[in-house]
Amino acid sequence: DSGVTQTPKHLITATGQRVTLRCSPRSGDLSVYWYQQSLDQGLQFLIQYYNGEERAKGNILERFSAQQFPDLHSELNLSSLELGDSALYFCASSLIPAGGPGEQFFGPGTRLTVL
Amino acid sequence: DAKTTQPPSMDCAEGRAANLPCNHSTISGNEYVYWYRQIHSQGPQYIIHGLKNNETNEMASLIITEDRKSSTLILPHATLRDTAVYYCIVRVTRAGANNLFFGTGTRLTVIP
């Protein structure tokens, strides 16, 4: 158990819909990262937040957005869903954003299925 | 970030050492080598990281060549639970961001 929690575990929805994935980082971790893992693209970095502020952006679509709240939990919002958005979405957290190496601790993931 | 090359798959007998190679010939001086693994569809798990020196922890050892162009992750006594995809990642820690870029990894199968 990494200490990172994600809800829901599974999500099934229809094309065109909007969903919100939630992540609670490990106690004390200030950075939250979102990754997407699909069969054809592998594990891809989407976005990082540190203490409420966006710090880095990867291959995140404009239909997707994220935020980190004052209590440090984060939400990933996916809208106008397409079949290709079906994937595992992982959240990770780490104590420090940079300045030295640091491991990231990954949650169990949310499996999104778009029908 | 430097690109890494790993064999797509490897087998290892249970109880033997598993040696997973990684080539990172374009690595620069401030880039760390990280290893993560992913068991089935679980979240990736951190294993170890290093810069120049060899490193060892309770999970594995990391051997980095003197020129830093390649490294080897060693699982000293592989068990069936070590069957997973192992990712070698080279990453420079930029101010404010240290997100990871995963490649295709090596699928290690530990055989009874």
C-alpha cells in the first residue's frame, strides 16, 4: 500500500460525458502527478501540481483539466469523453517537487471505460 | 531527458538473480537513473535510483557503468512475485517538476 488513494476504482460511462477522478496523496506529500495508461500509448504523464499550483504539463488534452485543493487532494476532470479515453488513470505523489531526486508513490489507479 | 533502451522481455528462474540491462548512452551529467516496476495493472512501484555510484536497497541493486551510458538492475533472488514490467527512466530534476517519462520497459517473467 503506497498511501495514495484514488476513487473510484472503476468508472463506466458513455461518450460525450464528463467524469471526475479523485486522488488523495500520501500524508505530507505536496506534489501530485497524473498519468494515463492506455494499451496503445503506455504510461504517459499528464500534469503535475505542487501545493495547489500547476508545475508541469505533459500530453494532457484540452478536454482534460486538473486541480489541487488546499487539503492537497487532487481531481482530474475529463469531459466530452471519447472511446479513446478509456484507460487506467494513475495518480502519484511525492514530497518534493524538485531540487533533488525523489521517488513517486503511485495509487492503485482508476479504470475508465467509455462506451 | 535521455532516451533509454531496454530488452522487451526476459525470463529468470525462481531463486536466481535477475539482471535487467538498460542503455542510456545520451545521459547527461545531472540526470538520475530511476527504476520502477509495474505488476499487472497495479500502480508503478519505485525500486531504486542512482546518479553515479552503485546503489543497493532492500529490493535491488543498481550498477551504473563508469561512463554512465548503461546500468543494470539486479534482483538478487527473484521470486514469482517479481514478475512485472520493469521501467528504466533517466530523468533530470528540473526546478519545480520531476515528472517521469516511461518507456516500454522489460517484461520480466520469473519461472518456477
